[in-house]
Amino acid sequence: MNRTTRFSGPAAAARLRICAIVFPTVIFALAAHANKVTPNDLVPKKTVVTFDVPGAGTGPGTGTRPGNINTAGTVVGFYIDDDFVCHGFLRAKDGGFTEFDDDDAGTNNNQGTFGEGINDAGDVAGYYIDKDNIYHGLVYAADGTIIPFDAPDAGTAAGEGTFGIHINTKGSVVGGYTDGDKANHGLVLTAEGDLTEFDVSGAGTGAGQGTFPIGISAKGVISGYYVDPGNVAHGFVRKAKGAIKTFDVTGAGTGAGAGTVARDINKAGEIAGFYIDASLTHHGFVRAADGTITTFDVPGAASGAGLGTYAFGINSAGLVTGEWVDSNRAAHGYQRAATGKITKFDAADAGTGDDQGTHPLGSPNKSGAITGVVLDDNNVNHGFLFSK
């Protein structure tokens, strides 16, 4: 089902008026869990640079949280200050920072402005949370202009609203909105101002269920997953003209909390993601444009609920990045070449406890550079950049 609304002219700025991508679901919160690994398994730590945005908090739950990186090496994300208010940022390749906040963003605990996706032109997709805890999507243009937007059918109560997740080279934003029942729906906003809402047939309509788009290719093809009425996840691909194809990875569980979670898509139509088996162990996969699916596990990844291998991003060369979780529930980074070769890495200050460690996020850029979050032993967030 597709519903399109046009935003144009002065009305666009008015109508187009989280501390993470806050999908309204609890069963597919993307875990970040690894222990110290054998040094011979790792890329030398000198290739992993950590950084903090000036103004980022220094206590547990605060700090710097990058989300994605573009071809120029510019990183987008947000930071959490000591008052637990969030602010968007860009980090240039030379290490310089630009901060941004929407004028209507709230200034209380867990409110603020969030940068999520970035394209090669430097345009950013994200959202802000206002003083009433309602979400609003935004585009932060390369010239510094902020263009907010709201899906017409988005809920207007606390915890509801609209969010942007990623933006492609043509300036089209993929994102979602939460309705008054706390169910999720997809959206795509073109650079011309056409906002289309969509749902995958079979998606549930209860709280935490629905359609969850994540990736968008240069051609406007969208990847993501939907959660059915039984709280099982299934992958989907939506073509630019709206046709949707669903898929499940062989081995994915069929009970609540299990299933197939499709994430990023590259220009060739390859999709990276993970599936959750009946034991709730996670496994990575790559789906080719013809529908062929290859599954993989990072050596050392543990088995059990929330453990295993997570694949989050894929670039034009088929390089996949993500994290693997050890038996201590700490996270380690990896990259997987199109040949299947896996390289592990950790940031020097990564913690080794539950949910601590090295958490790659988003897509690797064309040169294979990866960004993400390091959670240290004190549960403070730091940004990292992995490059060769």
C-alpha cells in the first residue's frame, strides 16, 4: 500500500518542517554485544581511530555516537551531553566537527537532534525529538539548511512521529513513522518533496510491529524488514516504483523474536542483514540481486539469545560490515570481503562487558572505511573510524 503527499514551495518548509534509530519495537533492538580476542585475529589497533565531539558527555550513557560515513570520509551521528540531550554532528576527514540542532528540538533528557544517514553530497537524514517527546524527520542539507518533515499519518503523542534513516545520492530519504497505535510504517521522501507512505502486506498493526525500512540505493530501491502479527521478522525489497518482494533466509526461526532482518542495500541490489534462528542466535547473510542468499558466521561468535553475528552495511564492492558477539556479550567489529574473507578488529578502549565493545554501524564507504561506536568499561560512548 502506497500513499503519496506532495510538499512544495513555502509550505514545504513548514510541513517538511533518537539517542539511536528508535524503531518502535523491542524484539529487534540491534544488540551490541564480545570479549577480548586473540591479537593475531585483529587488524593492528593503529588503524582504528577513536574520537569524541567537543561537548559530549563523559558519564555513563553519554558520549559520541556516529551513524554513517560517506565517500569523502565525512562521518554523521549525534552526541549526548552531560544533561542527556542529543545534538547532531558531522566529522570531516581532517577531524573537524560541525554541530547542528533543529530549532524545535527539545532540551530535556533524551530529547534533541539526531543525525543518521549521509550521502556523498554531504546531505544528512535524521530526526529530532521535540519538547513533547514527539519525533520529526529532518534533512540537514550540505549548505547547513535544516528541512523538517512529518508523515501525514504519523502519531502525535509522546513516542510517536516521523524519522529519517538514510539518504541516497539523489537526495531521496528513507525512513518511517509510528502511528497512534505505536505500529511502524515506511516512508520515502524525494528531493522534489514527494512523501510516500508504504506498508508491506502481512505486516502487523500492533505496537512494535509493522514495516521498518533501513537502506536505499542510488536507484531508489529500499531494503528493510517487517514484523508480522506473531512478532516474527521478514525481509523485503521495495522497487522505486513501489513493487515489494518479501523473503526469508533458510534457517530463520518462526517464533516471536526470530526471523529475517534485512538491513543495507548497495547500488548492485545486494542486501546485507542477519537472521535470527529458533534459539535466537544471530547469523549474517548477503542476498544477491537475483535472490541468492549466502549466510555466514564470524569465527568466535557465540551461540544463544542475542549472541552471534550481525551484518549492518554493504558497500558497492560487496564489503559487509557488522559486529560479532562473544559469550561475555561484548561486541567486536568485522568486515567481510565479497570473497568471504573476514577481518576482525577492536578499538583500543573498548569495554569487555555486557553490551560494551566495538560496534560498527551503517555502511562502509567505497574505500572500506567504517565508523561506529565504542562503548568503554564505564559505559561511555566514543566514536571510531576504521580504515586501512
